[in-house]
Amino acid sequence: MSLTVEEVRHIADLARLQLTPEEERRYAGQLSSILEYAARLLEVDTAQIPPTATVLPLRAPLRPDIPRPCPPREKILSNAPESEAGMFRVPPVLE
Amino acid sequence: MTALTDLSLLEAASALRKGDVSSTELTEACLARIEALEPQLHAFLAQTPDLAISQAKIADQQLQEWRKKPEEPLPLTHGIPVAIKDVLCLEGVPTTCGSRILEDFRPPYSATSVSRLIDGGVVVLGKTNTDEFAMGSSTENSAYGTTHNPWDLNRVPGGSSGGSAAAVAARMCFAALGTDTGGSVRQPASFCGITGLKTSYGRISRYGLIAYGSSLDTVGALTRTASDLLPLFTAMAGHDPLDSTCMPDPVPEIRLDDSNLAGVRIGVPKEYFIEGIQAEVETAVRSAVEVFKALGAEIQEVSLPHTDLALPVYYLIAPAEASANLARYDAVRFGPRLKSEKLWDQYLKTRGALFGPEVKRRITLGTYALSAGYYDAYYGQAQKVRTLIKDDFETVFKEVDLIACPVAPTTAFRIGEHGDDPLAMYLEDVFTLPANLAGVPGMAFPVGFDRNDLPIGMQLNAPHLDELALFRAVHAYQTQTDWHLRKPDL
């Protein structure tokens, strides 16, 4: 299994990562070697094997639904790169 | 006279109780040691001396009160200076995960593990270096520079909890918190000649642990001995309503007053002694197994037949989970922003520029493994093979109580040795990944030194939630050996 530079660019775009042409080339080579190494998994017969998503018993313990205070707005916004009128500020999403 | 920083955590706790030393004196001794050694080691990303001194003064006042009523319980962690890996949130203190994308981030709350330790009276000296988002085995992936191994400054301390391991080995603190997703507590503990606990998945709350691989991430701790580790484990373990994967099972009371291992069955998996393992590592591990035998343990060879598949399984599952977890770094709510006219471009530019090479590699790999057309072949297949690996452990734990094996194929490697070859670096994790995939606990501890005077570690693994067995066995070993008492010449 090998990955082309175009495929790497496409995947990086899906993940919202801008890569330099040099990074695209390097990752194409490195990810191809990793996938080649991982190809040994494809030889394992797993037709009768269920997947493991978590090692825990499937029923998660629930907590009582009791409201509790959350950190104040100013504290949350103090980490924001830009804020305005008590909200996060972002560039326009729509034209 | 023994330097204060050379005391074990338990010796320091005992001296605090007797009034032979104050928490402020212990804290000042650690801060002086950090100031002296930090330029060589770079174990810390943030130091919190003011916080530490104020916590120590409060701890001393409380100790004075306690001495009037010494029958009241007092945690052994009370007044003890510790360090915290920089992937665990501490309210108001910069928490970067070793990444530029979280530069200057100050968490609005503390991780449950951290706040439970603070409730137990610890003094926080600072945040320790880590591979970016805990992705790495050497701390070379930290955006803020590599930590150096206290035993040889030209070598890595291991990773990703390398800052914590170096700080404990160099006596900058009495204990440090780490996290273990694929070996990140055990491997640096091994490389630095100290004791490190990877807890069972679900034993300690992950609330406030900045997520990497959510089905694998565990909080752990590093100290010089198993007996020093115990008070930290006791303080942190147990259900947290804020983490639905934190198990409600009661945490057993563990006493380490018995070093007899009669009747304990230890399995040695043949798949862990493979070609490529450093001969001195194998010799040291096999000698340590003889020590367990002399302590009364029954030794038998066992088989974990799917061991060689753990590496490809891990390097599909962990990056897949990481690619989802790291989607939150969008330069909207926290972190620096590379401004753009359009939101879309802002995502691309900020994430492209501020994530480091290994993080971008894993996000790309994980996104690929989850993408349409490849999901079944890669991620789905990896999850099925994960079942086989987990079943291997369950089968073997019907026959034995513990599994004994090496932590890493070699002792600490040189800084830069793996260059830009990610697969070579991933192979460092070959013996530690299976425990994470199976969710079982493990403890790494020193069992010798190689010809370059570098520490050799080994690990024990136990069934899920049976940390008790690890503590008993490693403590017993440490009553018979003195590897854990050696310290680097700094």
C-alpha cells in the first residue's frame, strides 16, 4: 500500500492541515512505509472476531443529573485568541 | 548527612510527621536542585516556585495542627513536592502538551488526578516536558526542546513522560505524574532507572487529561520505588463522576508489609525475547526473574501469540483516535491564531504551522485510516486484531498472576539517533503497547545497568484492576535488590 503526494494533500485537507510541498513528499514516503508495515494485519483472519472499541464493560456508569456550576465566562474567554461582547470572535464563515 | 532531596518519598513523609523537616524546607531543597540542574536537563516546561512555596507553608501549618491530634488520618503525600506532566491540567498554570498550538493556554480547571493529589496536600513544583501531545518515545517531539537523560546527557530520557522521569531520577522532586497511552510512563521510567506505574484503563479519572488516544490513555506516576508510588496511586484512583470511563470498582487497601511471594505465579512470555533485543537487557530481565523465584514465586513460560501485531494495531488505532481528539485545536476557543480572511483558511494555516511534524503525521495517518473506503481495511481490522491481543492476556491470566517482560528492546538511545525515521521510533514501543491495547496495568522498575552504565528496566503486567499484585511483587523485589537506590552522577 503506498500513498501518493496527491492523496496526502487530500487527507491533510480533510484534517484541516496545511502542509508544505516538502512535508507532503516526506509524509507520502513515511506513511507508505507505515502502511506497508501495517499490511500484516490484513492477513489475519478476523471473520469471527468482534471489534474492541473499549476494554471496559459496555455499560458506562451514569452520574445523577444534578446541575453544577461551570467556570465563569470570563475565565473561558481569557484563553480565546479573539473575543467580543462575551463571545468568541471568528472570521466570516459565509460570503 | 543525606541531602533532603535524596530521601525517599516515604522517608520525607515520616520526617514531616516527626517535625524533623518542614514542607517548606523540602520544597526549597527541590527548587534549588531544579535551579542547579535544569540548564542541563530541561525537564520542565513551566516552574511554579511561588505556588509551591505557598502550598508548602499551608502544608506546614496543617502539620502543626495535625501534631496536636496525631490520631487523625493524614495522607502520606501531605507536604511532598511533586511535578506534573504537561498534558494534565492545573488550573491557571500554563499547560501546553509540549505544543505551540497550546502556547500560553491556562486551563480553567484542574484534572481530577491533579486536584485529588492537591487535596492530599502535595506541593506542585511545575509542569514537565513531554513529546507533543504525548506522541513520542524520547521527548524529542516536544516543541520546546528535548529533555536530557540524567544518566547520560547525550541520550534521551524516553518518552513521552520524559520530563517527569528525568526530574524524579535527578532528585528534583519526590514523585511526578505521567500518562501512558503506549508506554509513556514505563519506557521513560526504564530509561531513567526509576519505578513507573501504568494504571489499568479506567482506574484513574481522565477528566482534565488532554486527550490523545481515548481508548488507551491512562494516568500514572513515577517515583524511585514501588512503596513511594503507593500513596499517589491511593490518592488518585477511584471513580470520578466526571469521567464515565472511570470504573466504579472500589480501590483495595494495599499494604506492603510482606515481601513473601509464595504462591504467586509469574509468566514469562516467549514472544518478548526476540531478535534485536539488547543482550544485556535480556540477561538483566532473566536475572530479575530468578530473584522473583527466590522470593517464592512460581515461574513458567507463557505465550502471547499476537504480540507482533500490537505495533501495527496501535499505530492505526491511536492515530485514528488522535485525529478526532485533535480536531478541537481550531484557533477559536484557545491557543494562538494565524489570522486569515476566511475561517477555513485560518484552520488550515494555524494547524499546519503550529502542530509539529509527528502530530501532523499521526493526524494524517489517522484521518486516512478512518476515511471512506479504508475504514474497514485499517481501523476496523485493527479493532478486531485488538480483540485477539486482549484475549491473549485474558487466556494467560487464567494460568498466571503476573507477566514479566522487558520494557524496551534497548537502554536509552542517543538524542537524534532515530533521525527522521518514524517507524524506527515506533519500534521502541513494541513491548509496552500490548498492555495499553488490553487495558491492563503495568509497572516498570530498574533491574540492572548496561556496560555504558545506563539503567535497564523490566515490567510486570497484571490483570485489569489488579494493581495490588504489581505493588506487592515490585516492592518485594526492591527489598532484595538495590538498583533503585543508584543515582545519576550530576
